[in-house]
Amino acid sequence: MTAREMMFCLAETFPEKLRFEAASDKRLYVRVQPEDLCRVIRYVFEERKGRLSTATGIETREGIEVMYHFSFNGCPLITTIKVTTPKYMPELDSVQDILKGAYWIEREIHDFLGVVFKGHPKLERLFKARNIPENIYPLRKDFDLKTFKEQKGDA
């Protein structure tokens, strides 16, 4: 399957709901709205037989972007489902009930970027050091390691 073929399948299933960014025949980026995330993820996983390779998160000008990267058996295509949530209130529906592999990665994204995955059964600290307060997220642009160390007396 090529990016163009996947784009056609998604556009036909979710008319006017998605925005596509094809990088090549082997790479497709699909932007979804938060309210459509679970439906699109379920379709890629169940109907197109996509396998979650990983999920990543990053802070952008628009908010916190979470990207779910899918691969497909016997096919070089990588499809990335992208969703953005506001930085001031970063919430998304958890997809871990659809993709069991998302259980840990959603916890990691929560820990480092502060995204609350609604419906996640155990959304708690996974990696972040215990001396970093709950409302401080080390992968956000406003995290200042020097100031943090000075406040903690670690400088």
C-alpha cells in the first residue's frame, strides 16, 4: 500500500474530517481533530491492519502535538496520525483500550509533556524524577533546568 492509497481509504471513510500531508509514497501524515482521534486510530488498526510502532509528543506553537506512528506488515508505508491539544489544558482521549501498546507511551507523554489521556487506567508518573513537581514537564519549552536546579539546591 502506498501513501496515496492509504490517503484515499481514509478520505473515503472520514470525508472532510482529515488533513493530509504526504511526504512520499512511503510516508503519510494525517492530521485529525481530538474528537476524531479514536475513530481514526481504530480504523487504521482494525481495518487497515496498522501496527502501532510508537507514539511521540512535542510542544509546538499550536499546543502539544501527539503523533501515533503506524507500520504495516509487508509494506514500507509509515502512517502518522497527528493530533494537537492546547498547551493550557492538554487533554486527549486515551487510545490504550484500542492499542494495548499505547498504555506505556501515553504514560510517558503525560509524564514529560503533561497531556492528560482521558480514560487511561493508570495515568501516573513513570520516569520523571520524584523531585520534579507534578505541574512541571521537562520536555516543554518553558522548562528551565538551571532554574529548577537552583530552586532545589542542586546547582
